[in-house]
Amino acid sequence: MRRQILAPVTAGVLLALAGTAQAATKTTTFTVSATVVENCVISAADMNLGNFFGDNDLNATSDITVRCTNGTDFTVNLSPGSSGNPLSRTLKNGAQSLVYNLYTDDARSKVWGDGLGGTFNDGGLGGGMAVARTLTVRGQLLASANAGPVDVGLYTDSIIATINY
């Protein structure tokens, strides 16, 4: 009878000891990092000067939106377009053209180019990629500069806005 009692007690003790055994654990730490590099992105809205009747001046504005990393100085240059000369830009319709220009200021006295040869550029300081900076482009087509015969139709030019930072 002793053996019959001893066997279940021994089994119970062994099970109890086995249940208290635990797996060993170890930990470590690691670093996660990212480097912010100087960066800017640029976008521009199209400009429509409107309908030209031959005797009316046209004025319009368009926005260039810039987002730069915080503290990044930037300047925006505008290409000369199809004329090749930023001081005398032209809208084209086949062989026909209309003279116009783009300016940095409300008075339309500072031609927006690359800052060389009598042109100016515009810029600013980045406030972080989530902060948009808006630069206004002012366009003007003067009737007095377009007194010659021109065909009816849509006249266009393609301008490249380049950001330097």
C-alpha cells in the first residue's frame, strides 16, 4: 500500500517542480536614426493673361509654391521661354507672337529671370517641408508693345521655374 501512495506523490512533486521551471530571457537596445538633408520642392500654377483685343493691356498673377527644410535659403529663377531672352518674352501661335513679360514686383518693373543681365529672381527661407512659401509671379502684356498684326488664336509660352538652394 505504501508503494501505491508513494508513486502518485512522487509524480505530483515532479510535476510541481517541472511547472516552476522558466525560460531564460535576455534584452538588448538598438538605435533608430534618420538624417534630415537640405531639400526643397517646387510647383507652379499656370497663368492665363486673358483675352487680347489689340488695344487693351493684360495683367495676371500666378503662384509658385516652395517647400524647403527649415532654415534653407532658396532662390527661384524663371527661364526666358521661347524667345530665349528674359527681357523680351514672347507668346507664340505658329509664326505669330505677342510680347509679354513676368515680374517679381507689383509695379512690374523687375523682370523675373535668373538675377543676371538686368533681371531679378525671388526667394526666401524654408520653414520646414510642411510650410508652403508662396511667390507671386506677375504677368503683363502691353497693347503698345503688340501693335502689329497678329492672327486670332491661342498664344502660349512655356516657362521653367528652377529652385536653387
